[in-house]
Amino acid sequence: MVSTIASAPARSAARVTNHPLQGKKRMSNLPTYEVLAQAFASEGVDTLFNLMGDGNMHWATAMSKIDGMRVFHARHEAPKGMA
């Protein structure tokens, strides 16, 4: 018995070359928290008031490594409202 496999139609060259991300890096190898820190810095954020926790510790550390970033750590929620 001979089976035949239908081949998928070839993509047109115009469709591939007109892709909006053509020639651009589509994915970053950076962790999400690094990408977020860079995005905040690129928007002009230069000060971070932080109450460290397991949900933001990597992001806060990445923010603190950015040149010119001022980071203020709090030990309790109450002082953050006074800053």
C-alpha cells in the first residue's frame, strides 16, 4: 500500500518579507525582570521605592543595577506612604 502525503502550499515570498518583525530580533534571551527594568529606565524612571518580597526581588535587584537609579528599601508598608 502506498500512502501519499499532501504537501502544504509554499509560502509566498511577499508574505514572508512583509512581516512587521522581519529583520528584527523577535525574542530576547534576557529574563522578564531585566526587560521590565530596562523598560522602566527607558521611560525615565530614576527612583524606586521598594518593599522587597518574593514577587519583585529579581526586578528590584535589576533596577538597582541601572546607572543613576536611586533605590529606597522599606521594611514595612507604613513608611512607603510617607515617602
